[in-house]
Amino acid sequence: MPSLIRFLLVTGILCAGIFGGLYVAAVYYEPQQQEVSSSVPGVSLRRQ
């Protein structure tokens, strides 16, 4: 039984660390906004 508790504790700590890292990355690191436009090769538009 102690090995199960140890496993659950280590798994919980790892999951909390990953979740915390993702939260910090999502909240504190905002990407710069810029307009992106590029043409797609091989696609032509029909004019009506």
C-alpha cells in the first residue's frame, strides 16, 4: 500500500508541475499580434 501512495503522490506532483507550467506559459507569454497573409500555390479564385 505505501508504494501505491508513493506512486500517486509522484504522479500528482508531476501533473501539477506540468499544469502549472502550461498555465504560466498561457498567462504570461502573449504572442505579438501581426497580420499574416500568404498566397497558396496552385489555387485560383473564380471571379463572378
